[in-house]
Amino acid sequence: MTQIVTLNKEKHRSLVVDARASAAYGDSRRFVRVIVKEFPHLLVHYPILFSKNPQTGEFYCGAMLGIDEGENLFLEEWADRQFYRPLDLQRGPFYSHGPDLAIDLDDPRVGAEGGKPLFTEQGQPTKYLQSIIWAFQDLNPGVEMTKLFIARLLELKLIEPVDVEVEFDDGTSRQCVGLYTIDEEALASLPDAVVVELFRRGYMRLIHYMIASLKQVPVLARKKNSLFLKETGSLAGARAPAMG
Amino acid sequence: MKTGGFSVTLIESPDIRIIGVGEGTWPTIRGSLEKIGVSETELFKQCDAAFKQGGKFAGWTTGAADDAYYHPLMLPQGFSQVNLVPHWMRSARDQSFCDFVTPQGRLCDDGLAPKTITSAEYRGAANYSYHLDAGKFAPFLAKHCTEKLGVRHVLADVVQVNQGQSGDIESVLTPQAGEISGDLWIDCSGFHALLIGKTLGVGFKDCSDVLFCDTALAVQVPFETPDAPMASQTIATAQDAGWIWDICLPTRRGVGHVYSSRHSSEEAAREALLRYIGPQHKDLPVRKIPIRSGHRETFWKNNCIAIGLAGGFLEPLESSAIVLVELSAKLLAEQMPANREVMDIVAKRFNDVTHYRWGRIIDFLKLHYVLTRRTDTAFWRDNVDPATIPERLRELLTLWKYQSPWFFDEFDRLEEVFPAASYQYVLYGMGFETEVIPEDTLDSERLASRLRQENERQTQQLRAQLPTNRELLNKIHEYGLQPV
């Protein structure tokens, strides 16, 4: 159940929220929605790809966190804040409601042991709450900017499906379907005027971040494979994934 | 169209209505529309389009209440590797042939769409074409062609055709736009056949001796509720002297009785139609459309090509007319003569191929009738009279007693209108018997059994994943389909 209410510094003065990443809090996701502003942070760890909303078919950008459904291979790195955690997960139980911040009081993070307070005794936002406010200052316009970016890529036919196929040392393989990336051939054949336009709008940079981030797919595969190694004690390494 | 050094002008009479009977299409139309750059989302939104996954033929074999079979649009599993007919004949007669080889019949039974909202435009989990509002489709295409492809659209009536000494058409005269000249003419004047028939004198080859239906009574039936379930199969229900089509669009059904006026009075045909749609619809306007079954003796003469109704027409079974329009347009585009010198050579090829295609379509439509076991009316009895069956079809029917139609044999022409799979669905849907020698199936037994399992697996999977036709169409109207 959800019980989303507008955040109120009087009513919620003593509320605490557990901001840590945890499977119990819904961080176990193979793919999480991201905005274009996050791309520079993401590309050093995660493949950035497109996928479709299963309800509407609309494209969105996401970071790939695992290979199997419900698998996030970065929970350890997130626990000690080594790696960047996408805003959509950082925001935790918070939502934006017009100009206000709202919170889902039924979320398990709310009131959890070890949680952080939202307000100081004087009623001022804590550092934690301030970080949430900043996250939404990025997220709200960021979602729109990401939509515009995707719409332009679709117009230019720059998005193509990608088959991510990974083989593991335990003999199994996985095929991740429903993922899309930049069509590099189409990109290379764009007319000069469009190349300049994409550059000026800052899209060219984003496009190249996405292309470069594909190199994280084999890294992700090796990460998962090392889990198999721990389990089986095998010594072989992961085979390079086939991308086509 | 200003590519390839030529331009295209469409001269259309502002007053003559389109016939607009054909609301069904064949899957080739997806390729045709994608190729000319039409957005599938816009097609759904602007042409009141819905999915078509095949035909369901009720009452054609015995006329009994449970007599029905599917002609789905998906090929049988592993069609290029193995012919499953002998395997079905030998070991699976408890199941329909359709269900033995493809999930599509069961998807139709469940009212499921052939794709999901995350499928790209023109892509699907199951093969499909469209049911659409022909009255909206024509202006939709005209708009696309003028705005995107540079076709000039002139609304004018042709009152005079000027020919040169060789008989070639040089220009046409219109009161609205004056004289319009051209090098190559496509006669799309429908039943008038203004250029190919009236001007160039090409005769008409009647085939009502093979296909008896010559009249259609068409009606548009509203849904009881806006969210009523929709079928994605064209339902063709056999009658005493013809058959009734039933096509679902999102906003209404298109229903029509196609019958032979030699075997039924108009009065009786109207009554049959009313019985089918129900007495609550007795006041709906019924349009009467003549069907002159047959085609031109030549399709390309001099510098004129007949495409569409000017080239020929058949009863709207299996959407064959629109397929021929597409195939003819494609053939012309690919073979566009570079100059007048080579035109007659291209014309000869065009005529050969198009003659062949008409012949095969007539054979295929007749196949639906000759396999009947109905003897209750003269219409069905007359249909099995060998004198009414084209010779080639008679030969094939003899051959098929001992071998079933398949991938390589017989169907050798590039872009056969109806593939061997379609013949299989009709033949074995109607209980045709092909003798099977058990030893002949031994080699492929394991493959066949694997394909059978694959078919069951795929059927379960699709049934679990696919939305209903209505659900998906609503989503397409709300969100659109993505181009990739």
C-alpha cells in the first residue's frame, strides 16, 4: 500500500528515513530510469541504454545494474557510497507534488531503525533532506529534457535494438531483451548540419556517453561471473559477451 | 514524385465515390506502407484500423453449427524445413491442422492482439495485416503521397483522351485543369476502365463461370458498447447462395452478404443478412454493390497500365484485390521503363506475371468452394461441378491426393500471391485427404515432434503476454507505437 502525503515540517518533524541502499527497499532492480544529467556519473560504472515502458511503449533512458530480472550487482558499492547511485533510487520514498515534496508514509524506509532525521530540532531541513530537495530540482526538469533528447533521436532514427547476450562459466547464458542503444551507422551518416545541431544542443556528448558506456556490459558480466566463481570455486574467467 | 527523373500526377474525379468494400488487407501491406514511409500509429488513428490475423470460415465444409476453420497469417512452424501435413495426417487428427502448426488460431479464439505496446511499428509477435475503413484509407494515402512523396493531386474529370498514331495516350482533357499530358498512364478509374477499356479497347475476361457471386449487400453495424470485444479474424460465414463477411473496426463492424444472383433473389439475400446482424439492426442502410468477377485480357497496353478495379475485380474473399494492387504497384516501381523503346518489353513481363497472379487468385478462391461437402443448395452443388473448376486447379487437386502443397513444389514464382501454406490451411481446414505413406515421415519425425512442442510452448507464452485487440488499440490511440 502507499500513503503519499505532502511533507510538513510540523507534522513530520521527528520522522526518520533510512537512506541506505538495500534489496529490502527496492534497490534490487536490473534497470533503473535515469536522466541525461546523470550520464557522466553513470558511464564510469553502468551501461546506459534505452528501454520501453511496458505500459505505454514509450522510450526512457536507464542504467543497467544487473543481468537477471531483479538483480542489482552494485548493492555493496552503494552501501559504502563508493559508486554513484541513480537519483531515482536516491530519492527513496519521496515524490514531488507540484512545488512541494511528498512522502510515502507506508514505505518501509520511513521510520526504519537507523534512519536519518529530515528536520533539525529547529525545523530546518537536514543535510539529508536538502540532498533530496536538490535531487528533485534535477529530476523534474531532467525527465522532460530526457524526453526531448529521446524524441530527437527517434526523429533522426538513431535508436536501434541491441541484443545483449552474456555467457557465464557455469555454462549458462543470458539474453537481455527489450534494450536499445545508439545506431552508430546512422550516426555516422548524419548530414553536417544535424551534427552541428546535436553538438550545440549538448546531445552529441550524451550520445557518445551512451556508446562508451556499452563497454560496461562485459564489466557487468564479469562482475556477475565472479559471483559464480565464489559459489563454485571455479578458476576460469567470463567469456566476452557477444553484442549484436 | 520527383525521384528517378519522373514526376507523378494523380487525376481524381471530385465526384465519383470510391467503392470501399474491401476493408481487409493482406500482410504485404505492412511492407508496402513502411516502404513509402507511412507511420503505423497514424494509420491506426486516422483510418480506424484494427488488426487482422486471418480468416475464419464458418459453415463452408458441411454447414453444421460447429463447422469452422482458420486460415491464419502465420506460416506453419518450421515451414522452410519440414512439411508438417503428413505428420498431422498420421498422428494428430484430434487437433485441427491450424492448431497443430501455429498459435494464431488460438490467439484469434481469445481475441488477442498480434503484438504489444512495446512492439515497434510494423513488427509483431504474430503475423498480421489490417481491417480498416477504406473510405478513410484512400484520403489518408493521398495526403501522404502529396505531402511527403511529392505527388501532384489534381481534382478533375477526364472528358477526353488524346491518342497518338501508335495508339499511345498523349494527354487527357479536363474541364477543371485543362489538358494534362504524360508518358505513362495508370488507369485507376475503377469499373469505368476509362483508359484501358474505353480508350484502348482491351476486353474483359469474365470469370463468373468459376466464381458465381456477383452482388454484395454491405452494411455498417455499430457495437452494442464502445468496449465490446473485437475479433481480429475476418469471419466469413457460408450462406445458401454465397457468404457473409464480418469485419471488426474499433468503432463498428463492416458486414456484407456476397451472393450469386443466379442462385438467390435480392429479397432472400437481404433477409439472410438481417438474420445475421440481428433484428435490432433492421433499419441500417444497406448498400448494394455489383461484383463483375473477372479481369482485363491485357493489363498493360501501349503506355497504359490498369491497376485496381480497372484491371479486374473478384468477390472480396481473402482480400485478394488489394494484394494485387500492391504487387502491381511494386512491380511497376521496380520495372519502371527507362524510355518508350523498352516499354513494350517491360509491358510483356508485367502482363505475364499479372496474368499468372490473377489465375492463381481465382484458383485459390475457387478452392474454398470446391472442397465443400454441402449439397443443401444449388449454389454449393453447382460449385463442385468439374466444368466450373479451372483446369490447373483440377490437376492440383488430383496431385494433392498424394502429396501436399509445400515450400518448393509448384509455387515457384517470385512473390506468389498466396503461398503454399495458405493452400494447406484451406485444404486441411476443410478436411481434404492426402494419402500418407508412413515410411515417408520417418526421417523428419523428430523434427516434427520438436516443432509441435515448440508450437505449444509459443502458444502458451503468447497467450500469457499478449493484450486483447481492444486493449492494445486503446493504448495505440493514447500513446502511439514507437518506430523502433
